[in-house]
Amino acid sequence: MLIAFSITPLGGGDSVGDLVAEAVRVVRESGLPNRTDAMFTTVEGEWDEVMAVVKRAVDVVAAQAPRVSVVLKADVRPGVTDALTAKVARVEDRLAGRDGDAPGGRAATRQ
């Protein structure tokens, strides 16, 4: 499964970068496949292990901020592995014209 999540510390001042970095550090130290971009960190693994990483990341931020906001999106597909890179690769293939599906068709909206 894939979990994309963001953690926002609230009530701890204007700059949240240090606390967000601590949350990302927890994810990276988990050993699970992950990717961080400007809006979310995505983690791939089994339900229990991924949710445990999210909880640890929230806990590390909550230890230093009086309130924590969490946004989470999950793609639950049992038996699928390497979705973190494979989904992006399929879109890139379509953009490069390496897929026979017509633009705007069903495949363009499904990853």
C-alpha cells in the first residue's frame, strides 16, 4: 500500500521546517520505500508497518508542538509492490508516447 501524508505542527511559531524535517527523518530511518515532495511524504509497505511510521512521525512532532494536523491519503492494493515508482513510470511512459491509449481516455486518468 501507499500512504501519502503531511504533518503540520500548529501553535509552535511561524517556522515549522525543523519539526517537519524531524518527521521526514523518522520516515527515512524506517527503511521503507519513501519519497518526499513539496506537499507530502509517501511511504510504501504493509498496512501495519506504514501506519506505525506515520504514528512515529506524528509523535515526534507532537512532542514539540501543542497541536498537530495530519492529512493522509491511502492507496490500498494488496499484493502490489513497487507502486511508489511504478505508478509514476506508467504516467511518464504515457507522456512520452510509449502507450497506445488515446489521450484523455480512461488510462489517462488511472495510474
